[in-house]
Amino acid sequence: MKNREKTPSEVAFNREYTETVGEITSPNPRIECRGVQVHYGEKLAISGVSLDIGRNEVIALIGPSGCGKSTFLRCLNRMNDTIPACRVSGEITLDGRNIYDPTVDVVPLRAQVGMVFQKPNPFPKSIFENVAYGPRIHGLVASKVELEEVVESSLRRAGLWDEVKDYLHQPGTSLSGGQQQRLCIARTIAVNPEVILMDEPCSALDPIATAKIEQLIDELRSQFTIAIVTHSMQQAARVSQRTAYFHMGRLIEVGETARIFTNPHHQLTEDYITGRFG
Ligand SMILES: Nc1ncnc2c1ncn2[C@@H]1O[C@H](COP(=O)(O)OP(=O)(O)OP(=O)(O)O)[C@@H](O)[C@H]1O
Ligand SMILES: [Mg+2]
């Protein structure tokens, strides 16, 4: 399944499967979603979403409040499993493996597909321990020295090391909001994820902290696949290569970000990006 080209019949099937406008497939997919449907109790929140997310790509998920962006994002690392009323159907694979297969252990899955939330949520522990926790519980390090190396390199990659290197044993919560968000990113990358999911990671941050996170996202793209939910179309345009527009639980349109913002093909996409909706 990995990195192979799709057969013409698969391409045709994928097109037929979805009413989405634009190219739902990726030449180099990491995540492949087909016919994803999510219910909360009786209520349908996501309906028939098919979408690939490619290697080293940042994909922005946009759309009006309540359209299902967070719900869709949470499908990708089975965070919806933690919501009792939530039922997910359809198929989602990561590197060709069905992540909803009963044999999949969600603990390593959530390290492979890490998540950064809207509100920075450091653990009530020191800066060092926030980053060290994951590698330790996942058994990724053999010694104290190795652990210290992982903590330092993760904080460096998150662009936070220079600001915190002399305060590693202060509580994570003592940092500013923007620093806390970079700490949460360091914590996510410390366990070597393949995919990073970000749900409005900058909405609680000022423009300077936002610019730092956006720059970081661009740097992280060389190593990771990133899906980011944002209400800022400017942010989507700055950080992503592809944009997916959701509306009332459906994936309406997906395509190259520059194209979506300059030449949307679906009326609903156009209404949203020109500010006539949402
Ligand atoms: N835990 C939940 N229980 C029941 N319904 C939920 C739950 N979470 C979300 N929903 C419903 O699912 C739909 C999609 O919600 P979701 O939070 O995914 O939207 P969103 O696009 O992320 O919105 P926002 O931009 O406001 O964050 C909404 O109708 C919402 O009310
Ligand atoms: Mg949301």
C-alpha cells in the first residue's frame, strides 16, 4: 500500500466516492481517509469525507464554526474514542495500515499522530518533565543522558531552547502562552511522531507568538506531515500547501492553497473565503 501509484480504477472510485470538488488524493499519501462518517449519538457530524494527507505536506482545514473540523482532526488519531457518544465509520489508514483495526493500540498511535490543541495545555510538571515524559513512557530512551539529549533537541526544534535552557526545572505553566504552545509542540515532537495535528494552535496567541509558531510549522514540514485547523485564512495561506474546505460536516473542496484562495471552484468555498458566510 505504501507510496504506490493508484490504479485508474481506484482514482475513479475515489472521485465517485466523494462529492468533493478538487483532488482528494495525494501522490505520496501518509494518511488516506475514505468515506469517513462520524456520529455523536444520533447526530451526524461528518459525512462521507475522503481525503489523503501527503508526506511533508501542511494541509489547512477551514470552514465555519461547527462544520466538523475538530471532529475530523480527532478521527486521525482516534481521539474521538474518548468521547462515549462518538461513533466513527469509514476507513482511515496511516502508511497503509487501518488505524481503526481492533489490533491497533491507541497509545503508540497517539504518539505517531500527535496533537497540539487550541489552548496550550502543559502538564503540571517542569519544562524538562513536560518534554521528557513521552520519550520515557514510550521507552524511547535508554539512559538519562539520552533523555537529556531528546529534551534539548525537541526544545531546539520547537524554537524554545534558548528561552528556557536556564529554567528547565521551572513549571511549564510559568511560561507565556506562546512559549507554552511551543513547549506543547516540543512535547509532541519528542516522541518522533509521523503526523502532527493542530487544532487552532494560535488562536490564543498574540501576533508575535503566532508568527513564531507559523515559522515553526514551516520548518517542521520537512520532517512531519501536518494538518492544521485554523479560522484565519491568512494563516492557512501562509503555512499550508493544500487547503480543505468543510461545510456542515462535508468536505466541499480541496486543492492547492493558492488555487483555493484565488480561484475556488465551489460556490460554498467562494462564499466562505470572500466573507459572505461564516
Ligand atoms: N463531544 C461532542 N458531543 C456532541 N456533539 C459534538 C461534540 N463535539 C462536537 N459536536 C458536534 O459536532 C459538530 C462539529 O463540531 P466540531 O467541534 O467538529 O466543529 P468545528 O468545525 O471544529 O467548529 P469550531 O470552528 O467552532 O471549533 C457540531 O455540530 C458540534 O455540535
Ligand atoms: Mg473546532
